[in-house]
Amino acid sequence: MNNPSSIYIVDDLLEEIFLRLPLKPILKSKTLSKRWRSILESKNFVGRRVSFQKSRKILAAYNCDCGAQPRLLPESRFKGDEEIVYLHCDTKRPSIMTCDGLVCIPEQDWINVLNPWTKQLRRFCFGAWSSGYSRVMGFGSDEVTGRYKVVKMEIWSYSDHCGVECSVLDVETGEWWMLSPPSYKLLCPLSHKLSRKSVCVNGSIYWLQHVGSGYKILALDLHKEKFRNVSVPLTRVTQETQIANLENRLTIAVTYRNPEWKLDIWSKGSSRWNMTYSISLAGKGVPWEIRSKGFTPVSVSKQGNLVFTDNHKRLFKYYPRTDEIRCLSSDTCVISPFLETLAPLPLKSTLPFPHPRRTSKCRVLSKQDEFGIVELLISTLVAVGIVWFSL
């Protein structure tokens, strides 16, 4: 009333406008108004923004040891019709884990948690590496509270005896606490190898466990913080068996060489396992020299086509209707499927990054991805027009 020429837009309508904006104008909008920032960082908006996305990208590693902080490269690339975004990082580090668009990178004595879209990087104390211990990691989201957690298991063995220490890091508070370890029957003896690779599906973290001639899956519910065993529906297993999160379902992929070279993929529903794909690999463009290697499913397109990868950095796409396999790339180190997220990280790390002001000599990072206020205004006007037209 004091300024009749001004326009006030209610929060609900603002949220609808922001939902239709590309990511970059949204990030710019957070700096223009405290009210807008509050809307854009709310859990409701962050959740809606993830579900509103029409397409899922694939995250791949761009290997570089220049020492710069991990971050996304400015431009994505298309392999076939799949959009690949690249994380600039040192792939010699231990396995990179992802959940809902956040990235967790464990190192020797610390853990990096990164939101590559907002460029927020937080660093947490990891604890000294104990001699004689084997370390297994997990990263995921508590479905009930929405909090992101890092799980660390340190396993030791001596003769026929073994033990395990389990702890959890709450990324929001930076606090560690101890967990009751899995029972003896779940984890020991240690000749039953526990895979270092983990996946998070619907609030639980899963590890594949090799037991004699078979497999089991160790699971941790991140809300209840209790371990359990998950049965594996395979009567015949190989050393190339992999687990993955495929379209929010726990998935097992097993590669057979005899009597037929094929890839079987099982997905777990609410009560039982179902075989979703059985793909014959011979004579379909998959190089025969990699027949002894395993394959990991990545994503499924809206048309039902399966994207999968191997550990030779090859990316493939399977078309069930024509029973075809196409090689999309022969040099892509796939990490996981990926979504844009605005999930905020805590304001402070428990440890600073070692070179916060270092100017990277990497030529890839020297190209800055800038955009101005004109792009923001154009995108906003387009979004307002879409909402106005829909009303």
C-alpha cells in the first residue's frame, strides 16, 4: 500500500515460477532476496525440484590430479542421447559415492561431501587409518528425517576371529557416533568378503557380501540404524556380480560366460525379486575381449532402454524392442545417474580444504561458466508467462 507501483507475488506462486526455471537462474535468485533464498532452500521446494526434473543425467569422472577442489565441469556432453556431466576429481581416490545429487568422496583421513550444483563443499574428520583394518564406506539419506549420513565400518581379522567397528556421520551437524555392529553371522568370517562398493536405495545402504560359493547382501536402515541380511535370488553366481540402484530399486547384475555370454539383471520389489532383463551379449557389438568383466546398470530411459557400463570405461545402451546393443562411449568413467539438487549443506566444515585459495593450473577449470542478470530476467519472464498461461 505504501508503494502502489510495486508488485507482490505470494510464496506459492513464486515457488511455481522457480520450479520452471533452469538451475543457474535459481542459484542466482538465491542471492537477490532473503525471502527468495528461504523458499529455494526449503525442504519442500528442494524435494519438488528433484521430482519436477524431466530427465536424469549421468555423472562421470574427469580424472585430474591438479589438486583443485572437486567440482563439475562447466559444460556437459551428449553420448548418443544421454547427457553426461563431468566431475573434475582425482579418480585415484577411494570410491566416489552419490545420493540424490550429492557426492561423497572419502580420502585417507577425511571425507568430502559436495553439492556440485551449488558448489558447496564440506570436509569432515575421518579418523586415523588403523593398521590391519579394512575400511568399508556407505553414503545415503535417511528417508524419514531427510538427513544425509556417512557410514564407516572398520573390519579386522586374525586367524578365525574377526571384529567390526561401525560409526555414522551426520552431515548436517558434523557429529560422529557409534553403531551396534552387524552380528557375527552377518559378517564373519572375513574370508567372506564384503564389497567396498555400496548403494543407497530408499533410506537403506547395501553392500554385496561374497560367502563361499554364493552371495548375500548386508543392509543398514539409516533411520533405525540397524543391520539386516537380504537374500539373493541367484542359484548361480559369478565374481562379476554387481549391485546398483536402478530407478530407486535395489538391483543385482550378474554376468555369465558359460554356456552363454549374457547379462541378467534382477530388481527387488516390495516383497520379492524379479528378473527385469536377460541380455545376450555375444555378436551385438560388445567387445569379446571384455567377456570376463562385469557390467553395472546405470539408468532406464522412458522408452525402457537400458544404459549400462563396464569397468573398461565403456558405456552401452540396450534396446529391448530390437534386441540391439549400441556402444555410446569407449572412454567414460561412469559414477552414477545424477539429478540436479539444491539441498543445502551445513555452513561450516569440521576441517578446511587444504588449498582453499589455490589457483588451479588445470586448463579445464580456467573456463568459467558465467551468466548475467539479463539471462536471469529472461528466464524468469518466460517462467512467469508459463504459469500465467496455465492459470
